[in-house]
Amino acid sequence: MFEKAVIYATKAHNGQKRKGTNLPFIIHPMEVAAIVSAMTLDENMLCAAVLHDVVEDCEDISIEDIRKEFGDIIAAHVGKESEDKSKTWKERKGRTIEFLKNEASREAKILALGDKLANIRSIARDYKILGEELWQRFNMKDKDTQGWYYKGMIEGFRELNEFNEYAEYCRLVEQVFGKI
């Protein structure tokens, strides 16, 4: 099933590049799956990690498509990690923070931590090279607003504090955005 998910995600993201880079987008979901695999070996979770961006970022792929190909459990995981792109950036990110703090299951938190840790690793690496210029690659180009988002998720991830990935996330957020 995991191999099928990798193939599906690779085809879905074909031609897409990681924001502000020339790197193939599929590198991100594969990194998310690697991070998630350090916290759980549940195959449904690993499949959802690889597929987490296909509904949000690929035209003509719906949660129903994921359900048909991979079943209800994986579709539910992917659905919880997908944002409603009809909302503003601030509304979407605020909703993510509130979901993680008040509603998310442990599995949803693990998937989100995998995704956000992959993102903050990339941001921290690129920030060392580009400095403040880095923020120009994002839709929301303000460092403080990005910091609000990444810092805001820490409380939602707190129940995962037994994992090294949680500590790494907190350390990198503080390194990039300052005191938590």
C-alpha cells in the first residue's frame, strides 16, 4: 500500500516544484513520511504522510479519489491535513492552530508535526543562506506572521513531547523566529 501511495503522489505532483526552489515537490511528502515513520510504523499513517498534499495542491484530485484508491482511514487522515484554499491564508492557518489545540487526534497531530517539521527544517536551512529575503517566496511574506503560525502550533503538538521530532520542531522554530 505504501508503494502504491508513493507512486500515486509522485504522479499527482509531477512537474511541481517546492516553493522558491527547483526541487521536485515529491521530496517534501517523502520527507514527511520519513519523519512520521520515526513516530509510528502504521502503514495508513505513512501512506497519508505521502499523500497529505495531493488534494490541496493537485488539480482534479479529491478526498473521494483518495478514498476510492486507499480507503476510508487514509482518506480521513489526508482530509484532516488538507486546508480549504477558498479561505484566506490567515483564516486557514488560524484554523490549523485551533484544530491542533482543540480537536486533532494523536494521529492527526503526528501527521501535522511531520509536515510542519519538514517545512521548518527547510525554512531554517534556507534562512541561514537567504536571510530576510527568504520570506519573499511565501504567500504571506511577513516573518512575524509566519512566526505566529509556526509558534502557534507548538501547544497543539505538546502531547507529542516524548518524540525527538517535537523537540527538534521547537528548537528550529525558536532558531528562526526567536523566543517561544
